Amino acid sequence: MNSRYTGHVLVGSADSDQFEQWTTDAARYFPYAWAGSTLLVYKAQPGSEAVDIYAYTAPQEGRLLAADAFAIALSPDGSELLVLAGRRMLEIIKVADGSKVSSLPLDGAGVAELDSPTTPHYVM
């Protein structure tokens, strides 16, 4: 039997047993990582296997960071996220505002440098 498994992301402390609901809509969510004080969360696209990545900075303060994307690595300082966008593009995205730093098409078309003067190291 297929079940929807929808819910919300709750953030809090197990020690205090107090949690806040950070998401507004019931959906299928998968928390990914903390990037500093920003919570990165996968949200499943209805009727699809694809997921979008959202950045939450407080309860009900989430924004789309990358559509149809999977996180590969987060920079050590949490400022940038390396994602596989769609099925054929690697992108480095700034967590603070969602802007693309650079992208690399996986079809051999080369690197598109956008505005990054340095290349950060990433952890997996």
C-alpha cells in the first residue's frame, strides 16, 4: 500500500523537549545539514522522485535554494553548497542568497565561472 508520509520539519533540543515547526506546508521532507545557522532541507516534489533543496533560517522562513537538485558537499564554513542540478549539471550555490558561483555541465561543454575568485574546498 502506498503511503504519502508527509509531515513537517521540527527543530529544537532533545534535552529541553521543546521543538518548533520550521516548515509551513505538510510535505515529504528530509533534513540534510546545518550550514551555520541555516538548515538545508530536501523537499520531495509531488508525484516525482525529484527533490528541491530549501534553506531555512528560522521557523516558516524557508526559501528555494536549488530546484531538482541533490547536495554533494557543503563548504567547511557552510557558505557554499555543491549540488547536482537536474541530471547533467554541477553547481556551486551560495547558501546565503541562492546565487550560483559556478557551474559545470556534465556533457563535456566546459566550466562556466560566474563570480568566484577562489576555489573553496568541500567536505563530503
